Amino acid sequence: MRALFNQSAGKLLIGRQDSWGKLRLWSGFPKGAVVPMINAVAESIVSKLPPKEAVAMDSINITPIASASKGNWTAEQLKLAFYFYCQTSFGKLHSKNPQIIELAKLIGRTPSALAMKLVNFASLDPSITGTGRKGLSGASALDREIWNEFHADWERLTVECEQLRLHLLQENGLPVSAPPAGADDFQLTDFTGETRQALVQQRVKQDFFRRAVLSSYRDRCCISGVSDKRLLVASHIVPWCIDKANRLNPSNGLCLSAIHDKAFDSHLFTLSDDLRIVLSAPLKATKDVFLREVFWAIDGKEIELPERFAPGLIFIEKHRKAMLEAVA
């Protein structure tokens, strides 16, 4: 299978390549359909990107003080710190963490200063403070501004932070790595630069969401407790195709095992406002022995709560409504 974006025609062309190397079209999609299609297949397609191209994204403007080592923290430093905070479990926010040491060196701060800043962010997190943990007081006005900026536009800030991280790595002559890719059968040879860039950005976003959700749930399924990452899914509560603004919001995610993710996505069960499992009528009536063993025992069970980014009730309500409508 091959794909080519014809910029002049404004269409994404999909087909097969014949023995002469020409693309024999199966269909042409209008420009308005390109982005949804890219979103749907990006994770599998991008895995074939060569390493050099896998990190190519739009250039960004870096201020001269992006990695200032003294004085007040810059906005860029804080964005990278919060980007890291979102993807790291609370118990790893200490100066001995090798990843904190690495990031601190990259942004020109000491590991202790970075660890302290990360715990400053924790003091702004309701999921942290709501459990009696206080984080570290002293969060600045700019800390709060970065917190609010992320929550207002997760997608833009995720891409911006990844671009900034890559810029600093390249500036310091350090190796640049792309997010891990999944297996697929697609070829990317005929994609143009614009389409490649969109696919790479999609992969960056998906990787951020997965890391943020799994780390919040301590890398364990919140229902079964399964901890093998090969079997874990960062499951959207409200599907990404329905709520674009919250596609990367970690509060719109649950860490589930593969079978629980599929059942949740199929509205075979949902959650109550107090985060207890509510089975659908069809699942309660199933005669499948395996499904009975897996799901009947968890009906009414409270999920394991995350360290941070607790499931948003507005997302839970939408999912529950969708389940009820599906069986109506």
C-alpha cells in the first residue's frame, strides 16, 4: 500500500504501486479528510520513518535564555520541566533520578533545583493535594501560568516541548531519539514532507499521552493490577475523535489492560461518579464463561486511583451516557 499527498490538488491519494513504479489509485480524499485519516493511521505508519526523519518537525523560535542557568526560571525551562512532570511518577521526582539529572543538564539547572521545581508543580495538582500530599510550596506565578497553559491546550504544548527538547539536544551535540514505534505493514516512501511532519507530530502526541497516563497509574491497570507494559493501554475515556481539545489531557485517560481497554471502548462497562465499575446490561447477561469470570467479579469495584490527573467526572459522565445510549 502506498500513499501520496497531492498538495496542488489538495487530496490524499491511496493505492498500490504497479510494476512500472506508478501509483494506481484506489481513492482520493478531499483535503478536509486528510487530518482525520492521518490521525487514524499515524501510529502504525510512522513506525517506518528513518531515524533522521522521525524527529523532523516545525522549527520554533528559541529565546537566548531558553537554558539560562542562573536567576529566574525561563518559560521554556518551566515548560520542559512540566512536560517531564506529566510523564514521571510522583515517587521519581527526586534529584537522584538519572532522567532528572539528564534534563537538568540539558536546561542548565542543577538536579536539585529541577527536582524542587517538579515538586512545586505537584503543589498545584489537585490529585496530589487532595490525598494529603502537599508537594512543595512556593510555586511562582509563572509556574501557575505554565500549568494553566498546558491544561488549556495540551496538543500545542506537547508538540512545542518536544521541539524545544530536540533543539536543545541538537544544540548540545547530543543524540536525538524518536518515540518508540509499534509494528505495522505500511510504507511511508511516497509521503511528502507535510504529511511526514503531521505523522511525526501525531506519534509524539500519542507517546506523551501514554507516558502521562501510565505513570499516573504507577504503570498498573487500574482494574486488574496488571503491570506488564506490553499489556497496558492508555485508554481514552472520551474517544480522541470526539473531543479534540482533550485528546492529550491525562485526566481523559485510564490505564487499562488490553482486554479491559477493549471492553471499556466498546461500552461493555463504564464508571460511576465515585469511580466504581458499572457493567452494561449485555455484559451482565452474557453466557460467555470467560467474560463472566473476568467481568462479573469486578462489578461495583472501585478502580485504583492515580497519583495525579484523576479521571475527569465530565469525561466519565459522557462515557456513561454513551453506554446507556448504546444499549437503549
